[in-house]
Amino acid sequence: MNVNPVYAFSSDAGNIGDRFVLHFNMSVTGLNEAENNINVFSIANAVHVNLSKAETGTITVLDMSGRTVHNQAINSDRMVINLNTAAGIYVVQVETSAQTITQKISIQ
């Protein structure tokens, strides 16, 4: 819209008249970028969770159906969880007192 300030819209009869709402604003508001102090990755069948400092909380690994595959308390700033599961995509949720992150990983 900055390049061409003209906008034309047409719709067929019977369409919902207030289906679309256009917001014109040059800045993004309402988004707070959380500082992510947690690094989650996988190597072979192991999930690695590295925290920038020692935290208390839990690590939960879920399959793509939402079933809990593994759940354990955080007891170190560097955690390695060896999974005895089938290869595939899993979701790792790390919950600490400061933040919660959720990340997909691939188990080979």
C-alpha cells in the first residue's frame, strides 16, 4: 500500500459484507519477543536440552498424537534424554519457572 495507495475490492452478492478488515499501520504492536534461554535439539535417538542457567522445571516429550513419551524433572543445565521410541517427529516441551518453550524434533 505504500507503493500504490489505491485499493479496490469487489464481491458477489450474498457474500458477507464484513468478512475482511484491513488495518493500515506501519508498526507491529502487541508482540513481546521472549528471551529464549533454552536450546533443544536431537542427535540420533537422544534429545538434548541446554539451558543458559540451572533451572527447575520439567521436560515432556510427546508424539504427534499428543501422547506423553517421556517426562522428567530438570536436574541440570545440560540434559540428555535417550528415547527408546520409533523414528519420527516428536514435540519437546520445556517448562521452567521463567518460560515454557515447545519445539519439534526428529528422532532417527
